[in-house]
Amino acid sequence: MLFAYTYVSHAMEKMQAFINFIFFEVWCNAPIGLPFSLDLFETEPDLREVLSAFGFAANAPKLGKQFYKDIKAIYELFAPLTPEQVDQLKQWYQANNEIEKVCANDPKVKIARYVDIADIHPDLSEQLASFFKGLYSQQLLDLAALREKIGQLDKHYEEFMRANTTGKCPFCGLGDIKGVHHTRREAYDHYLPKALYPFNSINFRNLAPACHECNSTYKHSKDPARNKAGRRKAFYPYTTDFPGIEITIDLNNPDIDRLTPADIQLTFGPAAVHEEIETWKEVYGIDERYKAKCCDGDAKDWLEQFRILRDASGFTPNNYLDTIQQQTAKAPVANSNFLKLAFLKGCQRAGLLDAIAKEGGLVMTLCPRLYERYVKYEQSHWRSASKLRIIASFMCGISVPARTGSGHANWKRKNHERSE
Ligand SMILES: [Zn+2]
């Protein structure tokens, strides 16, 4: 993860409050033996109204009817449970909703997947899956009776994006995230997948917009909280204490045109969050995606930008790296700056930037007198200097860098030259 999202409170959190009520006040009290009716919802009048519309209105929508039926069916499955069994389910419900503690792999928080519940209550596990997997459905949430009470998911997204303005996906740092100027939105990823975990499918601490590549190509229903070896730590998308990620790229092959992922070595830090980093890399295919980016056209363009600045403004490798460093400090995920900087530093260690700097320097070696005249003239007679540069380029077949000094002035001169 490259950065953490800012959590945004919204009316839609009321849906989770409804679910909490249904679980603790209705289902967990089913063993008392009262028949299922709207009377059970008396102390939560808004929810009672919704269920009245879904369960009893003549024109109740299909999804609304299903919502009501599922709640009733689960109530009946809770009815024969012992107090110990109910306590176990309460503990699982609470644990599955403590998303930050789950991510930290807090040993006191014992989470449960559908398979864990199925070991003891197969019918209940199946019925809970039917209910919780269908809960996060735009069609259900948009039903008028519910929408009146909880607002709209699209509005939540809009407010979320007003508070989170990088325009990039925090899980890869590469993909764009649609913002307030788009009429469409990104899908919310269920960080703990709704296909595996009951109880948290409408908990907004477990919902985070992600780019299409992260959500649909790489993560799917991979489990950040567990791998084959068991429980593990993961970054929490809404942490207020994100340590930042350090990336080092080393190139085993200085031939940029023939660079393959096997030539690239990626190292991540800080060591204090090693386990979280390993989880992140595995869940989002980070190694593969970052290495591919370093082998494709973008990375070649990063080097080409150095050639342009070398020729236009006399940039040295250090000038160029300083500039990228400043850009990265200001906006780490804009234009993949974080990766660009790590890649270019790797290029410098592999001698690539010095080699590019020398491409221009060759003219100075081959035509020292010409270069001397060019330097002399450039300070006061830029037009003549430009002509000399063109002659030198023609003679040697290599571009001559402009003299160092004011880069902006050089650009201005170049543009002026073109407009004449
Ligand atoms: Zn992404």
C-alpha cells in the first residue's frame, strides 16, 4: 500500500447499525422463543419501517422481499442455539468487524469465515452467506424504502473522493481512481472478502475503492488476513499511522532496451512492517506489476526525459535525480513518481545515467573548438549559438547540450527560435 485513505463518515453507516441491531437484538434473542414479527424491531423504528415495506407491501420489490425472508430464516436457525453457541457467534461477529485489529493480527480477535461456521452450523453458515453476500448490492441499497433511511452509495463515493484527492489507487499507486469529475465510480473492494467472511460486507471500514487492476485482475477474493500458513498481518486501508513505503530498484542489466523482469531486483522497507509488505505484495501482484512497469515504455520515457533536459538545459544526472526527488516528495503517486525515482536511482547505480550524459559530451571531446565558440556565443548571442549547436549536431551526428544556466531561459530561447 502506498498511502492510507482518510475515513469518511456518512449516513450509509446506518446500514451497518441496522445489521448490528438485527444480529444482537433480534437473532441473538431468538432462543427466548418469541415468534418472528415486526414487534421485534420496535426499538429501531426506521428499520421496522423498511422491513414493513419489504415484507408486507403489496408491491414490495423482489430483493426487498428476499432481505426480509433471509432475516426471518436466520432468526429461525438461531432459535434452537444454546447460550454458549450464541456467545460464540457474538464473538465472531464482533471480531469480523474489528477491521483494524484483524489487519494487525491482534491475538485477542478471533475471526471466522463461512467455512469455520459451517463446521458447527452448516445450515446457518449457508443462510448467513445468502444474506451477507447479497447485502452489498447497489440494487438492494437503492430500493426506495432503504435509500430514504441510509442515503445513496454514489453520494458516499462523492464525499469520499472530496476527502481523498490523490486520484490514485492506494493499493498499487499506479492506477487512476475516478473522482468527483467523473460520472462513474470505482468499485469498492471488500478488503476482507465478502465471499469468505460473514458479518462485515456493509462495514465501511472494510470497504475501500480500488482501481480495476487491483480489485478485479489481481486481488479478487484473496484474503489479506490469512494465507496457507495461517493468520498474517496486513496494512489497514484507513490507518492513521501509515509508515510509508521505501522502494529500492537494482538493475542487473544496464541494457535498458533488453531489460526483462528477471534483471530487476525490488527491495521494500521499512523492516518494521515486513509482514504487512509481504501480504500487500502477494495480494496485489506488486512485484510483477512494478517490474513490468520498469521494462515497458514508461521507464524508457523516463530516461528519454533526461536526454531532453540534458540537451535543453544541460542537466547532469544529479540535476535530474534532484528534480525527480523534489517531485516525488511533493506528489509521490502522481505520474508514478515513487517508482520513477527508485528506477532512476537504480539506473544511476548501474551507470546508465552517466552513459547518457556522455552521449552529449562526446561532441565536446570531438569538436572542442566549436564547443568553445558555442559556449562563448551562447551567453550573448543565443541565435548564433543555436546555429552552432545545429552545425555541431550535423557534423557529429549527436546532439549538443545547451550550456548550463537558466533552464527556463533556454526553453524560452528555444520556443522563441521556433516561433520565428
Ligand atoms: Zn490499484
